[in-house]
Amino acid sequence: MRILFAGSPGIAVPSLEVLASMDGKGFTFAGLLTNADSPKGRSGKPEPTECAEAVMRLSAGRLSENPITILKPQKLDSDIRSKIAALEPDLLVSFAYGKIFGPKFLALFPMGGINIHPSLLPKYRGPTPIPAAIINRDTETGITIQRLAEQMDSGDILVQEKIDLNGKETTASLNKIMGEKAAQMLPVILEGIAGGTLQTKEQDHASATYCSLISKEEGLIDWSLSALEIDARIRAFNPWPLSWTTHGELELYILKAEPINSHSPSLNMIPDFKHPGRVLGKDNNMGILIQTGNGVLAVSELQYRSKKALGWKDFLNGARNFIGTQLG
């Protein structure tokens, strides 16, 4: 079975690597379809996706005359369909590729396609299911491997596995967990497809919920929200777009925080302010205390824009008049 893998960010790399390890064992890694190079870092220099970088590493270990084909189209037009047809793929495996597959594209694959989606479908169809689960403070999420369909994330389910959440996850940490779990699940699915032994389950479309792309502006902290809600958004927006507020005219990123227990002795030592965003004081174990619309948030790591990230003690050493100020 010849397989074309479609993926772009780091979450898909473990599955890509598993597919490469199966090459020659009844499966052939026919090529990678990934997003075009894009500007990254302060230099703004275009760089390949993390999946493209992984394939270049894998290709370096192969015979030079047999590298893995990498395709980076801006759009899935007739030109790219011709290039994919020349690879003679049987099956498409997609994980966080970033573009919608139309009927002409899917027709290139005699055995159809499968999609790896990091949620328990039909919950959180769309591009940001991991941040959505964190923002909504879900107690569980999971991985779904489904058949590709023309409507986004609506295909029949091949397998699902649940993952418990403890309320401390960030999008960065949960991406890693999801990527590794998907890679563990993929070989059994591919072998089942090859052997024709898999059964599918139709989604309950009436129960579908959706998530959308996140903008940088959504990282702006609304201090009138509760400490629990702000904490969830800080974790959901790590590593991007990060949660931020203003301190005077400066942009200030809040990188790590947690709600403080209302019975904490530290709260008895500070004034009873009622202004969301007011910096109340500090807790020697938890960090800088900030009033929210409901409860107090303890911030342990923060960063002024264009400066390095600091633990709260080092930050206060450089911002001695920070306590008592109003953020936002």
C-alpha cells in the first residue's frame, strides 16, 4: 500500500515517523504533502514546516537516489493533483495539514483517506480542538481516527481513544501527548485497512460542536473573567498567541499562572481590592497575586514584550513598583 501523508505542524511528526518506520513492511511512504514554507522568528526567513523538516531528516538516512518526495503547494489545484497522481498513492493519511480536500483531490486515492483529529468527534470539529478543550476546562479529550469526508471532520469513525485531563495542561504539553498517542494508534489502523478488517461508526452529526481559528487578539486578558477562566485561557494560548495584558504602555505576557485558593493565608495579608487587574501582592510559594472578576490569580512566570521570560521573583527585582499597579 502506497501512502501519501498530509501534515504540517509538530503534532503530526510522530505519526509521520511511524509511517516511515513501516516503509517496506507492506507499506510505502509515497511522499509528504505539507504547507508552504512560511516566515518564522525575528529574521522573518521562510522556513519549512516541522513535518517537512522531519522528512528531510528521514530522507538523509535513505539512499540519495530515493528521497521522500515533499510537496508544498499554495493550493490544491490541477497541477498538484497531477504531481500526486504520479506518485500512485493508494491511501491518504492526514493529520493537521491545514487545507480542505475536495472531491477531485480525494478521487486520487483508490483506498480513500483517513484523518487523525485530536478530539472525541463529533465534539470540536475544526482547526483548534486542543485549545478548545482546555478553555472549556474539559475533564477528558481524545484522539479520533476517521474516514475522510468532504465536510470537515464529519467522516465515519474508525477508532477513538480517550485522554484524561488534570486541568494543568497547556496546548504545548497536550500537543505532545496527542501526537504520541496518535502515533501509537496509527499502525493498527493501517494494517486493518490493508486487511479489510476495520469497521466504521457513523458520527452523531446532531451532536457536533465546532471550534475556529484563534487570532492574536484573543490573547488579550479580560481581567473581569474569573481566575479559573483566565488560567484556562493562559494554558490554551501557550505556545500561541500567548496571553497578554498591559502594564502602563508596555505589553506584558502572562506565561504561567494558577488560581489561588480563597482560603490561602496570603489573601489575609493583602488589601481587599475589588478592581480586576489590580496587582495585590505576592505569595512566597505561588507568585504575584492579581485580582480577577472572581478570585485571585497567582502568576509565576511573565515577560515584557521583546524581553526574556522571567520567574516572578526575578521579575519583581526588576519591576520594584509593580505591586499595587493596575493591569489592562
